[in-house]
Amino acid sequence: MAKSDIKEKRVYGRRQNRPLKGERLDAYQTLLPRLALSKEQLKEDASLDPRTLFSSPFKELWFEIGFGSGEHLAELMRRQPDNAFLGAEPFINGMAAFLRDIAEMPHDNIRVHMDDAMMLANSLADESVDGLYILNADPWHKKRHHKRRIIRRETLDCFHRILKPGGHLIASTDVPYLAEWIITEVTLHGGFEWTANKADDWRVRPDDWITTAYEVKGAKGATQMSYLLFQKA
Ligand SMILES: C[S@@+](CC[C@H](N)C(=O)[O-])C[C@H]1O[C@@H](n2cnc3c(N)ncnc32)[C@H](O)[C@@H]1O
């Protein structure tokens, strides 16, 4: 896959760092055309009923935004075979790593989008999603770049719209001021409840947490992971 094949950008930052080879290239070429959502499905008009995407009924629908190499999403699929999943990741090498990972397991319950997650989020019907994961989102440090952050007022409006009542918004970060940003934005939004019971809850890794490679790598230089669990009020 050559860099020139990359479509017009909807996201900031790099989308590929090295050419795909071997099993990752094979998985990318064979699985992406089967599992990727089509342009017609991504109209960004809240019309996409996720039940139309899967051949079998499912219990819950979970959507992971910015899944990186997808190890968290693949593990969710292993643990929760009765659920269906959506994943968005614009980074080509990450998408290929994920597809390679799921190639030999049942994967009829996943659909992916290799671009800006908001294209998919904006397309989904109201109250159609049980939970959203946004793990270690890019912090976009500079103030003028804050509008690129994936959790902000406008995106929260959309997340609130697509989540079912009581639906989950689960975020994590090892950047302390991004944790503060997320808590502030979500609190100001007013449509979510923070499920932390006491001050320290958000510093403690939940029991069933699936640790991503980024979390292990990032944790070295990072001072503290924050686990931010919210529910649609
Ligand atoms: C720091 S990495 C974390 C990856 C993974 N969630 C983890 O914890 O290992 C942030 C990821 O978000 C993706 N990303 C950034 N902007 C995005 C967007 N608008 N839509 C979907 N993914 C996005 C990046 O490509 C990158 O893979």
C-alpha cells in the first residue's frame, strides 16, 4: 500500500509510517473491504441503524474510537462474543495490525472505519450505542489545537445523542491535564454522570480493564493513568 493511496484527510497527524508487509498486508487487503463501512453508510445524518450492519442479532453495541493497533478492541471481541463492535482508526498500520489480530477469530460482529471517528459517530442513529471507549486520545497540547481533541463540547453532543440512556462513555489518559480537560468538558456538558464514588476512584485501574500497548509504553514517562467512567444521565 503506497502513501499516495491515502484519501483526503479528515484527521490531523500521520496516517502511515511504514509500508505494510506479510500477514498484515494480507489481512488489510482481504478483511478491510469486507469489514469497512461504505461511503453510503457514512452520510453523517444520524440515519445509520447499526442493526443493519450485522447478519446476526447482538446483545450490546460498543464503539472504540482511535483504537491504535486494536489490541483492546480485539480482546473485547474475544471476551464478549454476543456483542457487536465498531472501531475507528485512521492510522493504516494500526488498522492492519488489528485486522491481522482478528483474522483467525470470528469477526462477523465488527465493522471498522479507517478515518475520523466522527464521520461514523455522526452517521449513527440516536440511542443506538451501549458504550464508547476513547483510550489515550491524542492530547493536542497547544491551545490552538484544543479544537482537535476528540472529547470536546460538539463531540460530546454527538456521543450523548448516539448513546442509549445509561450508556457508557469510558476514557483513559496518562496526561494529567487532559484528564482534567475531559472531566471539565463532560461535567459542563451536563448530560453525563461521572461514576467515580470517591476522589481516588479514577486513579485505580478497574478490575476488568484491558491494558493497551500504549498504556504500558506511555506509563513509563507518565505520572498517572486516569480511568474516567461516565454514564449518560
Ligand atoms: C495515543 S493513540 C492511542 C491508541 C489506543 N487507543 C491505545 O490506547 O493504545 C491515539 C489514537 O487515536 C487515533 N485518532 C486520532 N484522531 C482520531 C480521530 N479523529 N478519529 C479516530 N481516531 C483518531 C490516532 O490515530 C491514534 O491511533
